[in-house]
Amino acid sequence: MKLNNSTLTQLDSRVHRPSYLRNMRKHGIVHIGVGGFHRSHEAVYTEQLLQKGDGNWAICGVGLRESDRAMQQALAQQDYLYTLMELDHQQETKVSVIGAISNFLFAPDSPAAVLEKLADPDVRIASLTITEGGYNVDDNTGEFNLNNPDIIHDLNNPASPCTVFGYLCEALARRKARGIKPFTVMSCDNLPHNGQVARKALLAFAQQSDPELYDWINIHVSFPNSMVDRITPMTIPEHTQWLADNYDIEDRWPVICEPFMQWVLEDDFCNGRPDWDTVGVQLTQDVTPYELMKIRLLNASHSAMGYLGYLAGYRYTNDVMNDRRFVSFIRNFMNNDVTPVLGNIPGVDIEAYKDTLIQRFSNQKMADQLARLCMDGSGKIPKFLTPTIQQCLSQGLPLHRLAFIIAGWAAYLRSQAVDAIQDPMAERLKVAVSQGSSISDAFLNLEDLFGSELIASDEFTQLFNTALTQIESQGVLDMLEALNAQAVQAEERQHV
């Protein structure tokens, strides 16, 4: 049965579905970058609000890149409905049809339609999942890259932009000219201080475009920081087939995810917001400690599992977590390397949180692809791991596991052809890890990835070189055994 508005009432009774009239809901949110994570996270929280009767916050999706065309076409053919499958190895899979997205504009086909939608007074939030690289920050300077050809195009052609900043800036200019309050720009991307990053980028663009608009945005537009969390693997044909076999639903692009989801959001909105706090979103005045907790524990562990697990011959997270050596290593990494430098997280039991992470990583139904976790290391490592390394260095804490993880990344890069490395810095990384015996000089001297403190550390360099040699001669699993044994011995010494 094809999924669309007309078949909603015919679905299996086990399927949760919209109970509201979708065509009566206003688009209060425009979301740019509709992918699996948005559809498993923000759209689900919003769906829960719509189910409660708040009809002002339906979502209009927007795709800016050619790669978004397939998603737009798939959803358009099923009235923008899609199926969410929550996979839990301890319970039956929960299946829901989500209706929060009720339109999806493909910007390359009609820039004018997207600009006018963003300028619509009903729209009060423009949310983003454009990936870490989408913010156009120069890796070397940390500043907005005004030399990007697409940015130059948008500054010269404001009515037909191609970047998110061109669209947001022109839409805000139209709202300003028409006397319409601005929308809040809400980043849902997985990077520290995502709201501040979005603010800095948009203001840099606006300053080049129109100084008066720059001042107006600077004063009137809000950019709340947020911490977002829900593991959402890529959908594969087996998921689509399972849905058809078990629920008789023909969905062109369902979403799979874990049952757990979390959203900590700064309560800073310039034009109203949904009552997300009534459906489980935690509103706060400062999201920073929650960001650090999630990025340094969950995301850093994911990177370690990705590179080291791949080198060990595994291809899915559940396979990694079926190996007791990896479970012990990840827990030791969280306990002994991250927790001592994390600081206090208000209202959070860190030990319980780490227990939850191990359970989530071990979900046997998820089978998250390690290839996904290995993507974009140059964008992840500086945020997820480098700060922990720098703090451990400054406090004289052990570095063995951290050096092992970084060596695992280098070994992974060495093992892959450059066109197989999914990273915007692929060529530069491949050159750096191809330097033979001088790899540490070339690789660890990438200051924009590792910082000057690590470059100056002879101890870390020696540990890195030793770990890389052992990974490539003995393999990852023997190294895991040795490091886990060291952790046990260190704990025993503490209790003597």
C-alpha cells in the first residue's frame, strides 16, 4: 500500500499516525537540509505537538543541493509523509507515520518560492541541519570564507542564491523591508555552540551584503544553541523491504533510529517558539555543559568505534559492541580520559549517562554503519577529541588511549584510496599519512586539526608513532587487549 494522505486510515492498527488535519496546519518552521536526522528528531518532537492540537508549527522542508532532489521527489510522491521505525533489540519495533513536514521546496528549481516562503509572516523559525561543513568556515583561520565561489555568487545575485546564507540573508532583507519580524535561526547541527557558529556566519555574509541589514540582524535575530541527540543510521533497502513485508507500507524513504532522543535547547527565540518543552525538550539558559557531555562522550566514542572497528574488520556498530574488548576500551576511554576533564553537568548523573551510551551502542537492531561514523573526520576530530587531548596534556593525565584513537584514524586513512575517503580534506589528509616514517611530522602538524599543544608534545608524538606501528603490525585487537589490561592494572593500583 503506497503511503499518502488517502491511505492513512487504512494502515495497520499497530502504526501510530497523524490524528490531525494536515492541510489546516500553518508552516511556522522552514527547515533547510531535510535528511534522516531531521526526520527522526526535530520533526518528531514537532509531530508530538501537532498531535496535541498546536497547529501553528508545521514544517516546510527546503533542499538547496542537487543531492536533495531525490529526497524531495520521494516525499512529494507520498504527500510528504514518511515512516519512522524505532529499533530496540529488547522490544518490538515501534512504527509511526510522521506528518509534521507538509511541503518540501527544492531551491534550485525555484529560488523565488523558497525566498518568499522564508519571508512569509507565518514562518517564525528557520532551522538547519546542513552538516559541520555547511557553515563555510575556513579551516585555517576559523573565519567565514568570503572567497567561496558560491558566496561570491550569492552576494552578486541576491534574488537567486545557492547557499543557505544567501537565502537567509535575502529573506531577512525582505522581512525588514516589509516590516515583518525576523525569524529565529536555529541550528540543529552536531557541533559546539551551533547557534553561535550560525550567527557568526550569517553576520559575516550580511556585513558584505548590506551593513544596515547586518545591524538589524545583529540586534533582532536570535540564534539559540542546542544539543541534539538521536542515533539515526542510513536507511538501506532491507529496512524498506521489512516495512513492506511486516506492515504492508510502501515508503520510498523511511527513517530508522533508536528509541532514545534528547534535545537541550537554549530558550532564546525572537518571534515565538513551539511548546517543545511539553513534549520532552529541555529548555535551558546555557547549553554548553550538555554539548560537551554529548560531543566528548558519545560522538568521540563513535569516532573511536568507527576507525578502530573498521580496521578490526567490523562494518557495523553492533558487531563492534559484541566484542568485549571494544566494550571495555570504550568504557575505559569515557571513564578515564573524558570524565576527569569534563566538569560538572547540572542535573545529569554522568555515570548513568555513560551506562546509557553503552546500552545504545549495543543495540543489536540498529546496525549503524561504521562507514558513516568514519565520514568527515577532519570536521569531527577537532571538536570531539582534540579538546580532550589538550586538557589531558595540560593536566598530566594518561594519553595512551587517545593516541591510539588518533593513530587509528591515521591507519584508516592510510588504508583507503583517496577517492574512498569521504572528507572535504581527503587529499590533504592522504598526503599527510603517506609520509612513511615521518608521518607524525606531517599528520600531527596539521595545526587546524590538533592545535599547537599537541604538536609540541613529544610524549603524544611518541605514543602516536608506537600505536600506529603496532596497529599496522599486530592489528587493533591485540592493542585493545593490551590497553584494557593496563587499565585494569591502574585501577588495582588505586585500590592498594
